[in-house]
Amino acid sequence: FSGHSRIFAIPKKWKIISVKISSIQFVINTKMKYIKYLDYLLRHKYYVMKECFSEGLYWRGLMHDMSKFLPSELFPYTNHFISDIKKCNCETGYYKPADSGDKEFDFAWILHQKRNKHHWQWWVLLNDEGGSEAMEMEEPYLIEMICDWQGAGKAQGKVSPKDDKYFETRNWYASHKNKMQLNEKTRSKIEEIIKWRS
């Protein structure tokens, strides 16, 4: 029997080759994951830039979401959004730390909010005594936020009709407006811009 076990034993060099192939597959899969996320991110940036340019916000359009290329955001975002398990409502683009269950992503999302004034969360002041207060958004960032909503929709294939630029944005806003803590002046400006009829 000892002679038979030698016949069926896997040669050592085959084990090494198998390990190398597994390592190569891991590297390729990892690279593909980042390529897939970067493809979405660049598509999103392109559409937001177009919207910002149409509003005369050239610098904001160029700089939009640049922090997402920092390792502290890029790696957690990629791992969160490009995985076998759907961890968020990627169809609407809505997510918040309390919903994700992914601590690395939660921290990256908070960093992103606090690095970028076009997020309404940047304008929410947490009081030491408890509670919070929504401050009025400055106009360039408010406009960029709306451009962000439009760009996110377009990057996900949701395009408004040519005669109604804010159609998809209004649909998104309808399902998210009660989740946003906005200053009343900010909310009024948003609703005026997107032609909201409550």
C-alpha cells in the first residue's frame, strides 16, 4: 500500500503552483474590485461635474468628491459597495452609518461628510447639551449637493426627461426628505430649485 500512496500523492511543485494560482486570482479579483469602484466613482464625478459646470460652479465641479480617492475613504468604500453581499440600498444611493453594520465604512462615511460641505450632514451642529441644530447651507454647496443628487442618479442610469431636468431628483428627494435634517431656509431653497410641489 505504501507504493500506491506515492502514486496518488500530489507532487510538492503542484502544491506550490496551486498556491501561486490562488494568489494571482486574489490579486486579480482585488484589482477588479477597485477598478469597478473607480469606474463608478469617475462616472459619478463626470456627471456631477457636468451639472456643476451648467450652474457656473467650475471649481466645485472639478473638486467634487476628491476625498474619495484618499485611502481612508477609497478602501472602505470599495470594500463596502463592491462585494458579494449587498450591504446598502445602492439602488437609491441612500446609506447612513446606523444602517450599514460595517464599522470601517461607517468611519469613512463620517470622514467624507465632514470633509465635504456639499453634504447636508456637514451643516448639522451637535450640541454639547444634547440634540442638534441644522445651520443654513451656503449657496455654492447647496447647489453642489443638488448636482450631486443628479449626478448620482445619472451614474446609476436614472436620467430625467429633457424637458424636466429635476424629475429624478424630485423622486429621490420625495423618499429621502424626511430623513434629512435641514435648516428651513435650506429646505426652501432646495424645493424652489428642484420645483418641488408638496
